Amino acid sequence: MARRSRKKRLPETPVAATIESLSHDGRGIARLDGKTTFVDNALPGEQVLFQYTYMRRKFDEGRAVEILSPSPERVEPPCAHALICGGCSLQHLAPDSQIARKQAVLAEQLEHFGGLTPDTWLAPLTGPVTGYRGKARLGVKYVEARGEALVGFREKRNSFIADLRRCEVLIPEVGHRLNELRALVSDLALRARIPQIEVARGDDAVALVIRHMDPLPAGDLEKLLAFCRAAEFQLYLQPGNESTVHRVWPEQGEERLYYRHAPHGADTEGAELAFHPTDFTQVNADINRRMVPLALDLLEVEAHHQVLDLFCGLGNFTIPAARRAARVVGVEGSQAMVERGYENARRNGLDNLAFHAWDLSQAPDGQPWAREAYHRVLLDPPRSGALEMVRLMPHFGADRLVYVSCNPATLARDAGELVERGYRLKAAGVMDMFPHTAHVESIAVFDRR
């Protein structure tokens, strides 16, 4: 019988360390007796006292409890829960330094995976650093021993819901009402069977989607309705999987939120896009409103161009691009998003586009959109990247590509593939979609040599 491993007893006394660098997930890195230790709440160059939280065979983990020699880049976190909440990892680092770090991560990944440096570094795209997050899934847990519910993000590096009273990165309508949400859930008869509240904001409304594991008693529904009416929130319920989500207030009108792109160039007004609260949309409306015209400007879309928009979602880039181009083709893995794309095309009075559903991790053999030629291609893939699609770029014939990425490692990998296929990395830069986190959103431009 295999011998059970025993959890190593952690030292009770804080340990001194010098922080040498920052990990990709935002933790300080120290080396003690040749062993790497990842330290939360620590910055490069700092002398700290840290408490061990885990000890493993190859590396250890800890949290700084006293900063003996602070970095000049250290700031007071805007949120009182920054040390415990896993929603953010870099609130103690000055926003300008966060941007510089993300730019360095992108440069490092491009060099490491593709041996690449762009001809030009784009100026970072930045916006508000608090109150920006308009999409979120908040965990909910009723703690019987305390007689109250917890509502918020999970703690750093474990599955427990953090004891949050307020969140400074969420939109204030919700982030400043966490205490009210806690009291609301605690007062429900079904409080122990509410695992999640999803938040979605459009330009004109906020929606809450309440997940409930058992049928909701009439009294609980009345309490939820009263809260949402007073806060002017739309109320959705989710009794099962995502297909069961339905709106209960307001009773009239379509189940949609909306966001608008800013007017740009020759456009007389910005495009308006509709979405269901559970649809994927960018969490940071301010950055998205500037990212889309930036991407289209970098793509240099002209009136005679045919444009291919891969991983198009509900048409975030597709609809604005169709205002500039002769024709735009959007491809997305979800048929529901294809239908949403056509809905948004009709909403904006556009008929010069087409949407197709296809798994873009697979070769598009026989697909009609893949047999066409394009002047421009835009890609906005998930974290796994767009490897299968970038290998097809010479086939599409586009002279210019713009790649929007949420993972610099897969962007770098795909950039290397594009260079091998005759493209040049013309420009790249970061966009601060998730301030105070280690998440790196970036954009890159490729020209065919």
C-alpha cells in the first residue's frame, strides 16, 4: 500500500526575504536556500517578512505580512479586501507600473516563443482602474455558523468565497451593494441553495441572474423583486443550466441589454449591439469602446474591402467593420451567437455581412466562407489562441491581419506561425482590459511581406 503523504507543518514565525522578480500571476518571487517561493503582496526589490501558506517539494508559497523596505512602485490598494480576495492580484502596484509590467510580459512572450519584436510598440490603451468591471460571476455561500451569506469572488488560491463587504473593481451599482446583497440572500428561505449571482451591465441597465438549485418559494421571489425594483436592476432567474435563464422583471420587452460603440469617422452614429446577460461580452466597456475603432484603424479597412472576422461573437467588431467595408464575414463557434450577430445586423440596418457557425479549432473543410478571398482578417480568439486559423492565412490572401489576444503566450506562438507563412509583425501593444490583475490583453498587427 502506498504511504500517505503528510502535510508539512508550516513555520509559525514570519520569515525575511528579498523579492527578486514578479511572476506572471502577480506574485513576488524570492529564493531561500535555493528554493523558489512565491509571495503574495510583494514587489521586486522589496525586503519583506512573509508567512508561509504552503510548502511543496519544488516550491513554496507565502504572503507578505510586513514590508520592511517598500518598492517606490508600491501604492495603497483601493480595495480594503485586496490581500484576501482573488479577484485582483496587483492592487498594491501603481497602475502605470502595472501597464509597464504587462508590456514587458508581452515582449518577453513574443521573444521567447517566436523570437519576435514588433517594428513599432503601440501606446498602451488605458482607462478607469476602478468601477470598470461590468460582467462577473459572483459566488454565494450561506454560512450556517455565522448566520449570513457571503457574496463575491473567491479567496486567493482557494475555493472559499472571500468575506467581502465592498468591491472597487465591480461597477459601483453592484460593487458598492455587496452588503445589501449579502443581507438579501441571508433573508431568503432558499439561502443555502443559491450558489451564484451573475452580473451584466449594458449602457442603460444592470441585470442580475440568480442561480437557484431548488424551486424558488413565492416569498423569496417577492424579496428579490423588491430589491431589484428599488435598485432598478433587471432580474433573471436560473433554475437549471444556462438554457433555463429567464427574466422575471421587468415583465415587458425583449430579454436584452445594449451597448453602443462611440461614433467614429464618417459614421453618423455609433453601432448599437444587443446581448443577453449570459452572452460573452467584454467586461470593460470603456476599453472595448476604444479597442474596436483602434483595431479597425489598424486594420485599415477601406470601402472596397472584404473582411473576415474570426471568433466574432455577437458582432463586436463585425458590425462596426461592416459600416466601413464592402462586405464582412463573421465566424463563431456558437450558433446562438450567429443568430445574435444577424439580430444586431438588422438592428443597425446592415445587409453587407454574413455569419457562420464553425468550430475554429478545426480545419474548415468545405465551408463556403473558407473558400473566399479577403483583403483583411481580424482574429479575437479565446485563451487557447487561433493556431488552426493562422495556418490558413496565406490561403485567405489578406495583406493585413489584426490579432486581439487575451493570452500573450498563444499570441506569441501564433505570431511565430504567421511569420513562417510570410507575414511580418508590424506593431503590438497592450490594452488594460483588467486593471489590478495579471491578465494581459493585447493587440498585434501583421502585414504580408
